[in-house]
Amino acid sequence: MKEKLVILGAGESGTGAALLAKAKGYDVFVSDAQIIKENFKQELMDNQIPFEEGQHTVDLIKNAKLVVKSPGIPDKAPIVKEIKANRIEIIDELEFAFRYYTGKVIAITGTNGKTTTTLLTYHILKEAGYSVGLAGNVGKSMARQLLTQQVDWYVVEISSFQLDGTQSFQPEIAILLNITPDHLDRYEYEMKNYIDSKFRITRNMQSSQTFIYYADDAILAKEVSSRAIASQIIPVSLTQQNFPVHYDGSEMVFGLHAAFKIKQTDTTLKGPHNLINTMAAISAATIAGVKEEDIRKALSSFVNAPHRLERVATINGVEFVNDSKATNVDSVVYALGSYAGNLIWVAGGIDKGNDYSLIEKDVKAKVHTLICLGKDNSKLKNFFGDKVKNILETQDVKELVRMAFQASKVGDVVLLSPACASFDLFKNYEDRGTQFRNAVLELKREVEHKKDLELSTKTPQA
């Protein structure tokens, strides 16, 4: 008799897990409290996998041998409590996929910078000719990919929610970029619980494996010194030049195998936060055996994910930058640190209890105009009212772009780096960033069209 496996949540990870489970001989049932997207529903039907949507039927779930849960479902959800009360093992899709994977994993976590570091690490290995896959919070689910390919390496972006659902997951190389307060509602508003969740990435690692972390992060430095981590440990630092991987003020220095240096200007990424991300990615690639010359080639061709300090366009000498992914103050710290000054800063949305004192100094020194994009901008206006020369506000992205252009001069940067969630005016941060990008490109077309008309109507000089 087949063992019953229940999938909670039928998104990309849940559907991928269901397909892999069916292929491995489980009796699979999928349950989603929401309405399942049509593409995933069709896949389940095509593969004759039974499912329910809009509810969780306890009687159809509590007799499972194993439950694979979407990371978005919290432990306090009634159905999860019921599963645990019945002593059923409950894991995440990445854990389930890992149990059927025979290669090596580079796993990357942290509050900020995960996606950029994951994509860059994957890009380096791929460009170097490695057999490599991309999974986790980016790309397709690892479980789904295992159905058609067994690559030598997977580069995996893994969140704290996903780490909570791991048991045997064991990366060959793990990267922990930083820890700042986030998602504390999932961790009983206890920072320690969130920290413990992030450090689960090291739990099963052995002495032959490698843990890379950002040593200038105060929380990480303290935790690494006090925890029993069995793997090799590689600190990455912007300030401590005695470490094998560090920034010397002008170049990134790597002393892991053969020593070499790389300038940030030889990469496509900007800002001090991307120095950290780049050093971590290069360290992982080096440990995985990628040669220096292959790393250099890959760095020059890397294109980051959208909405992360994304250069949209330059209009009459004014650069427009989409950093819509910056939904907390810590991310804005990095964004402001990427520019010397002459900024028009676009911020606002749903405040997460932001402490704007963290960016007060940079804003006073670099920002001449603040444009508030949100339904309630009172906190931003109250805090920065006497610190920024010009404060404007709008709830319309097209108007925002034109306001910014009108307030700008040659050499300025218009920086959308909101420090807030987007849900007051937008579907998500991607929607906010996409609308901003489209509005900028529309303005660019208008300005260029106007220039063309002016040139065409000029009388030729004799």
C-alpha cells in the first residue's frame, strides 16, 4: 500500500513537490486554503493528483505519513496544529527535494541581499560551464526540476520560513549575509527565534563543508563566536583586513586558494551592500572550484533581478533608479550609501515601524527633494520635514516621475527606495517598481520626441 503524502499549498513549491512525490510512488493529495492558480490546477489534473481548494479538510489530511507545507503557512495555523497533534512529520519542499538529490547545494540566506547573491553565484557557476540549477525563492521549485534533471550543483535561495521546515538539509556551502529584525510576527516577536531560524542553515554541516558569513554584522559576529558550527568558517568583511576575504578600500581581496583582487567597477553591481553580496558569491564559487578568469568573465555579464537598484534610464542627465524591493530601512541604508549625493528620494507606503534615524545623516547630506508615495505620508513628513529642503507627495506614479524630473538638475539621481511595504497603492513591490519603470520610459520617449521635433523645425544655418 502506498504511503500517503499531503501537500499544503499549491503554488510553485507545492505543485513541484506534488509532482515529485507522485513520481516517487506516494499516494499524493494537495490541499490549499485559497483558490489554486489555473496553471497549477491544470498540472495537478494532468498528472491525476487529487486536490481541494478553498479549504483544508482535516479528515483528508490527518492520515498522512508525511506533510509538505508551503513556507507561507505559519505554524500557528489551525491545520498545522492539527497535523502536529497527530504526530505527522511536516517539512518544506526544499527538504523533501533534498532527500532525493545526490549532488551538492550552495544555500544562501539573510534578511537582505539573498536574491542578488543567489543569482550572481548561479551565474558564475553557469558561465564557468558547471552543471548547475537554481531553486528556492527564485526560479522553479527544486522538486519540480529533479523530475527532469540531476545537476551536480544547486544554488538555492532559502528564507527563514523554508529553513524552519528543514530536517536533513545539508548545504556543501552556506552563506548567511545579515540578520536584521523582519517577519517577527512569525517568531513570537522574539529576535532570538528569528536568529535561530537563520542559523538552521548550519545545523547539519560537517567539517568538510564551508560556512560563509558577513563578519561586520554585529548579530552574526556574536552568534558565530558563541555557536558550535562544525564546518569551515569563512568571514567576509568590509573593514577587517586580516580576514582572507575583505575589501581593502579600493578592491575586493580573496585569499582562499590562489590570491586575487577584483575592483567593484569590474562588476555590474553598485554600492557597499553589493560588495558584501559579490564577495560572498565569489567566495562560494572559488570554494566550488571556479577559476579566477571564469569568475572575472561572469562578473562583467551579470544582470541582477529587477527592482534592486535597477538603472531604468537617464533623461537629460538625470538618472532614474528603481529600488522598489527596498521595503525596510535597512535596505535604504544600502541604497543611499551607493550614491555620493544630489538625490531625489522617493519613499513611502505602509510603514513597518521604521526607525528613520538610521538614515537621517545620509538623507540630510545627500537628498535635496523627498517625494512621498503613499496614502499616509505623515511619519515621513514629520521626521524629515526639517531635514530635507523640498518635500512633495503624490499617489500617482506618472505624476511622481514628472514631479521628480521637474525638481531635478543635471547629475541628479531619482531613487525609488521606499523603505515601506507597497500594499496601500500597489499589488506588491514588483507592481510598484514596474509602474515606476514604465512611467520613466514613457517620460524618456516624450522628452526625446520633443527634442526630435525641435531639431526638425530649426532652420538650417547657411
